[in-house]
Amino acid sequence: MLSYLLMITFLIPLCLLRSCWWLIHSLMFLLSFVFMMFFYSYADLNMISYYFGVDYFSFSLILLSFWICSLMITASGLVYLSSYHSNFFIFIVLILLIMLYCSFSSLSLLSFYIFFEASLVPTLLLILGWGYQPERLQSGLYLIFYTLVASLPLLLVLFKIYDVSSTLYFPLLIDFGSYYFMFYVFIILAFLVKMPMFLFHIWLPKAHVEAPISGSMILAGVLLKLGGYGIFRVMKIISYLGMKFNCFWLSLSLFGGVIVSFICFRQVDLKSLIAYSSVSHMSMVIGGLMTMNWWGCMGSFSLMIGHGLCSSGLFCLSNIVYERLGSRSLLINKGMINLMPSMALWWFLLSSSNMAAPPSLNLLGELSLLNSIMSWSVFSFLVLMFLSFFSAVYSLYMYSYSQHGSYYTSVYTCSLGYLREYHLLLMHWLPLNILCLKSDYFFI
């Protein structure tokens, strides 16, 4: 465990070099492959050191963090070309990677909480330092306050858990039984806001619209998964209370997902549309985790990995268009198939994955989540039907509106796409569709 942490830490001094960008980029990809090859057994906790270890669930999320952080540097080529504090940018990405690595590999609830909160700081710096509009300050405050206000009660609950059971070590935690209701709400609220669940989701579109491409990729790709991972870990403590009250969160998230799908149809900003679609996908993940059965946990796990790759890829596509035209408005980004025909294929591939078309990992996750939520209540098929249908509708709306039609007349020149951009999109799409062949891993 420590060896990987030291490898990332020793990349930090390289930030002081003048032309370190592609060196660190290559070394981070190397680190991703090394981590991928050297896992031992994903059946139980392994690579255990003092309060840090990797089990089957966190291994994939750490690998996703490595992968997305490496691709963030690929996507942010403009920061390097314009020499806009590129060394400090790399430094923040590495610090964020360390925070994510530590939070996913923590075996203690308190260290998980500390790194869970600490990951906010580099994200905020990314939004404030390299964001687009002046409103980025306001969206950064939204991000901080939503997450912190929901997380402080969780800290109080952790003290209470330690007081009662004298440990915060994951394998030694016990079910608290019929404890008081606010204990249950406080422990789960921080993670629901982070996911984000409907009614607590306002910070997400704001943060995405103002964030640079790297900020959007890490937000959609990994930071939302911290919420799902947290729920998966603490459900052991509140499983008795969960059997009583989870139905409320499950119903709210599913109905919220349908409402957010309707909100998606009304978006004219590409990034905003993709951000709202994330909320819609996460509502199914919350539904799966709240059923507390194996189908639900494994389905939400595979959908989290699939969504992390797919959503991040879509943000890359919207950024590629933004760098050409200087706008993310769908009214200006029409008819892109005339200007960038080869990019239309990537729009199609990632939009189809977004609506859970085969052979993407999203399909695997959604099928098992349908199984799980239907086993909880057979009447939920009505909501799930709408949810699946509308996710296809807004993906098609996004694809057809951006690619077809007559293009904006003020566009007089447009480069087709650089090798760096095609490589970036391939690195999102390939694992997303190849991992479906390894479906037994997700349902071990």
C-alpha cells in the first residue's frame, strides 16, 4: 500500500522541473498499469498496512482514480500550451490523487472521513484557478458549503460510534440496532449530498459548468463515487435502521431521477446537461445501495465504474467543442458532424454508453440494479421504466441536437481533432466497453 503512495509522492518534486508535464503524465499511466497488474486477491482485504488496505470494492475505485487523474493531464493540454501555471496544476492533480487513494484505501472510518473532506480542497483550487466564468467563486462556495454542512453531523456520529464500540476499524464495526433516528440520518446524509441525491444536487451542475475540463472529469469520474463507497461502508452500522427507513431514500432518489431526466431536456448548456444526467444515473446507484442486497451493491459498484468513465468522456467531448467554438451552448454547437465528422463517431459511442447500450459497463450495472430494486418492490418497475426510457431520450437529444442540423454561420474554421484528443476518448471508451467481458469480476 505504502509503495504506491510513495510513488505518487515522489512525483511531486518533478513538478519543480520546467518541462515536467509529459514526464509526469507518462509516469502516472505507468503507475496505473503497475497497480492494475500487482493486485493479489480481490476476495478479501489484502495489502494491509496500518489502517490502510485494499479490498475488492476499493481496488477498482483506486484504479479508476489513477486512470481519470492520468487522463485529466491529457485533457488539459491547453493549460500546458498556454503555460498557465502548469506546474502548480500538476501539483494539485497529484495532491488530489493522494487524497483519493488514501480515502479509498482507509480501513478506519475517521481516516476515511478526513481524506473524504480533504479531497474538496484541491477540487476547489482547480475550479477557482482554472475555471471559466467569474461565477466560479460562487459555485466553489456551493460545493464547499453543501458538502461541509452535511459532513459535520457525520463527524459527531463517528465520535459516538467510537464511544460505544471503542473502534472505527471497518471489519470490527457492529450493527447499532434500533438506535435513534437522527443517528441514521446524520451518518448517511453526508454521502447522499456527495452522490448527489435529488434535492441536494444543486451544487453539482454549478460546479461542473464553472470547472475546467480537469475539474469536471474528476468530479464526475471519482468524487461522486466517494459518496457511494461511503454508503457501502457504513451500511453495516445502520442495517437494522436501514431496513425500516431506506424505503424513503429509495423512493425519493428514483422519483428524483425521473424529474432530473425532465430537467435534462430543458438544458441548452452541454456541460449542464451531462451534469444533470450524472444526477439521474446516481439516483439508480442510491436505489441499489439502499436495497442492501448483493445484486444492488454489485450493480451500483459496476454502474459507478461505468458512469465514471462514460461521464468523464462526455465532458472531454464537450470541452473539445468548447475549445473550437468558445461556447458550450447547444444553439451554437449544432451541426458539428459537418465540421468534425470523425468526432461525431465518438459522440455516438459515448452517448450510446450513457444510455446503457451494450456492450458498455453501464448496461451491466443497470440490469443488476433493475433486478435489485424490483426485488425490493415489484411496483418500482413503473419508475424504473421511465428512468431507463428518459435516459435514452436525453442522450439522443444531446447527440442529435449537437451533431445534426445546419451549423452556426459564424464558424469559419475548425480543426478536426488532434491525436491527443482521439487518444483521450479511446482511453475512456475502451475500458468502459472491454470491462463488460469481465462481468464475473463485478459479480464475484
